[in-house]
Amino acid sequence: MAVGIAVTGAGGRMGREVIAAASERDDCEVALAVNRTPVDPVEGVAVADADDLPRLLADAGHTVDVLVDFSGPDSSVEYVAAAADAGVACVVGTTGFDATQAAAIDDAAGSVPVLRASNFSRGIAALRRAVREAAASLPGYDVEVTETHHDGKVDAPSGTALTLVDDIEAARPGLTERVHGREGDAPRDAGEIGVHARRAGDVAGEHEVLFAGDENVLELTHRAGSRRVFAAGALDAAVWLAGRDAGAYDFTEVLE
């Protein structure tokens, strides 16, 4: 039986992609879609008022198995809380949470299964593995992380870039300072990671990690051709998550 999906932020870039991707699959279907502002149906799916989400989830009963959220930090906290109250699992691709908001999302895992990831691309998962190995294998190398996204992306650096920086710091404990861009007299310190965010056009997502030593440079890069790759990964996660026990899950578990 197809997994029933509730899509929040249905009128946004990623919400529309999730609905479109689900329409092409047999293992899941969109049972409910909501948005903050009125929008026309997306891929033939009617979009309801997001303020009604708690009631809609309650009325939906067992037709909704997993909520898929790519909205904004404040909205995501609200949506996940409503899903947890309704006993609905959550796949969260929203980024830009502060510590309090992230804790609220994680708290929902006490009552329902929750899978939160900064990126749902299988290529990014492979990049993370390569970055961790390179960081550990190249002690003393300077490290720079650069990400590029469309001009409407709100949070900077991207959640994926911050995840890559976390991976690097775990592999290289001596790197403790994150320097966001440079201006004026700015020679680098031995303990820093340069982090750079670019916003331009309709770029779906590019991430580059540069390792530079004496006469050696290694560049690891991932480019997403479209947002559809993220939607596909989120739906893979939703299908995998449906019916599991309450708890916090990671996208790497889906891939394994």
C-alpha cells in the first residue's frame, strides 16, 4: 500500500517538487497539502490552509503516514508539533533552525519517528564520506567550504555547508574557528575553516570543499542539477520511515 504523505509549504519551491515527484511514484501518494497563503492546486492536489493542519491531520486518520516539511524554521516547529500530536511521522528538510527550534524538532522524536536532514541528495551523502576521509588524511591542510544557492534562499551558510563543516571539525579537532568570508587584512590562522556563501540566479545547490597544502590541492564538489533530487530523497526517507518506532533517525540509515 502506498505511504500517505502530508506536504507542508506546498506552494514553495520544494513543496511543489515533492508533490510533483510523488505523482510519479507508486510507493507513496500525497494525501494532504497545506500552505500559509492561498495557492492553486499543485499537480492536481488541492492545497489547504496551513492554519488548519492540526484538524486536517486529525480528520485524515490513517490516510496520512508521514509529514514532509520544507518550509521555514518557525513554521516547521509548528507543523512537526501538530504531526506529533496526531501520531504522524516527520521528514524535515527545513534548515536554518536556531538551538531552541532544533531542540523542539528533536523533542518530537519522543512520540513519533522523526528524520531531519540538511540535504536529501545521495550525492551529498557520498561527498560527506569523502570529506571526512580527506580531512583525516590531510592534516595541516587549509580548508575552505563554499556553497552557492538561488537568490531566494534565506539561511546562509546553507545547512548542508554547516553539516560539512561539522564533519571536518570532527575529523580535524584542531580546526576550531569558522571564518565567514574575508575583507581587508585577513591572513588565515592555522585553526580556521573558511566558509563562504553565494546567492545567484536559480542555482539548486552547489557545495565545494577545498583542501590546500604545499603544492597539493584537493577539491571535492557536488552540484545538484535540480531540486527534484532533494524531493526524491525526501520521499525515499518518508517511505522508509513510515511505520517505524518513535525516535530520531538519520538519512544515512535510509541509504544503507
